Amino acid sequence: MTEKRLGVPAHVPEGEAREDDRPLLFPVIEGVGPHAKTLFLGNLAAAEDPDCLLDAGITETLNVSINMLPGPLTLSDGTHIRRYQIGMIDGEGNDPHLLAAAVFTIQGLMRGYVPAKPHYPSHRKGNILVHCRGGRSRSVALIALWLSTFARDRFASFESALAHLRQLRGLDETYPLPPMLALAEEVRRRNLFGAENAI
């Protein structure tokens, strides 16, 4: 049996626990913004694997789990991975503004780049990884919301974005978990992205 990692709930099915021990990366959308970035969906193991990140050209990660934190990481080319986090639980209790903030964070990362300064850790432009523990629920709901808000030329609705991510990740309709889908619906119902991005 696979040893459960710190922060992994005891009720996680054995198959998921085994899957969570290996890096998983899925390119969701390419060529976004002025820097032509690729957005990846993945898991915590990928966020902690320097070879995996280097191969995918990933230099920044957004973690949306609240109980598992990837540590500092330097790639073999000297690039320090920039870590962002907006922690949410995979269940009821998240405020919709938190999910909306995560959507705006993806938008900022995909369209912009914060340059380094001489006294900052070495960094370069690259692709973006969004992850939670397993990349099945929180990350998927978040990315579907971002795609249907800011990439509507490719994904006309939340449902079409969600279907794309489920197929890409190999998920059935049990993921994302119902509370995360309800949270995404609440963000949309409240129109937290403003009139110009209403969906």
C-alpha cells in the first residue's frame, strides 16, 4: 500500500493516492497572451518535480489547496519557481470571492510577467501550472471558470470548458466535487467578474 503523504486525507481511495504520488501535467490551452503562455493542469507531485517543470517550460505555479504546500524549488537551469497560492478546501465553506480571486490570478499570470530585480531570485518567463492535491476538483473547477470567462473565443460556456477538462484529465462526472461546481455557479450568479466578463 502506498504511504499517505502529509495532508492527504485518510479517506482518499488507494487508486487516487497512488496516482497522486506521480507527477501529472496536462496542457489545457496554449499561446495565451502577449507571452504566448501555456496553461497546465496538474497535481502536487508535478509542482514539486523540477525535471517535470523544466521539461514543460513551467516557471510559475498556482496552488489552490489549503493543506498541502509545495516548497521552494530551483530548476537545473537556475530558475527559481515562483509560487502563488489561494487555498480552498475541496468541499463546502469556500467564499465565492476566493474562487473569483483565483480566476483573476490565473488571468494575471497568463497575460503578464513580473520582471525580476537584481536582488530577486533568478527567474524567467514561462508557462503556468495550476494544481491542487490531485488536479481533479478544485483546479478543474477553477480552470473551467477561467476558460469560460477569459478564453471565450475557444470555450463558449462553463460546461464546454468543463467537458474539455474532464476529457483531458480522464475524469467522469463525479469530478469536480459538487461543492466546487456549486461554488463556480455562485461566482457566475453573483457576476463577480463584472458586466464586461458576464457569463
